[in-house]
Amino acid sequence: MTTETFPYSHKVNASRVVDKDERITVAPDAQALAAIAENYELEAIHDLTAEFILKPYRKAGVRVVGPIRATVSQKCVVSLEPFDSTLEVDVDRTFEPMSSRPRKIRDLNEDGEIEIDLETLDPPDVILDGVLDLGAVICEELALSLDPFPRRPGAEFEGGDGEDDIEADEPEEKPSPFAALQALKDKPETGK
């Protein structure tokens, strides 16, 4: 995980989480909130707090667990007016230092095909140079939880859904040529 693509950074030394859990609260300042809002095309972020518990994971890894709470202002796709919404995201991610030896591929079956178990946890993210960037974790989780088409509660599109207009403009259906042939066939013969 690199910080070049994230508008906010809060780095912690991953090696300080050795044998006990550590609680950490991350609350970006107003300037950082403005940068995050601009990066993710939000009108504003009024409040953003992450209450993480850093836990030891395997030999040198870290598990990050806890909620992220935010109050964001987005533009409604129907009315184009800004509205506030509250987000709460439960984070449960693991991080490990990059290993010099390659891992065995356990996802391949005996035929060499990839099998993915959707119930297992994601593989651990990488800790770079012994530093864990909790700001990048917050930005990733926030970006994934935002509604790409935010709609203010109660907002309705008044132009209709378009289906009624299309049906009214369509000409009546022409009868099938086979139906016309069937009608001729079913017609009783009267001339012989």
C-alpha cells in the first residue's frame, strides 16, 4: 500500500505492536478533511474518526480492527442538492511485511485451475519499510463505502422513468404474417 495515491496519511511504526493490543484514534484535521473530500468528489466531510485496535498478527504482522465513522455531504443525483449522510465502516484488515521468499500457490487444484473460496479472509496487505499508514486504510475504506449514485432521502425523479413515454410513441404492433395465413387457413371455404 503506497501513500502517493491517498490524500491523507497517518503513519505508525508497525513494529511497536509486538505482544499486546494498542488502541489508536485517528481524526484528520480540517485541512485533511478538505483534501479527502476533494479527492473523492464530496461536497464536504464534516466529521471523520477512526477508532482502531492494532493487534499482533503472526510473527511480524499487524491486524487493524475497528470502526470508521464519518459525516459526509454529497450531491444528490436527482435534485443536484447537497445532503448529509452518516457512514460507519467496520474495518478488519491484516498487514504483513513483504517476504523475500515466494508463497506457495494454494488456490490451484490438482488440475492447475484456480479455486477461490469466497468465505476466507483477504490475503494480508503489505507493510512497507516497517510503516503502517492508517490514513491510507481510512481513505480506502471510505472510498469503498461511498454510494456512487447518492440520493437524498425522499428525492424522486419527476420526469418519470421513460418507459411510459416510449410505449406511447411506439406504433401499434403489426400482425404477424403467419397469423394472417392462419386466419386464411381457418376461414371456411364458401365458393365450391
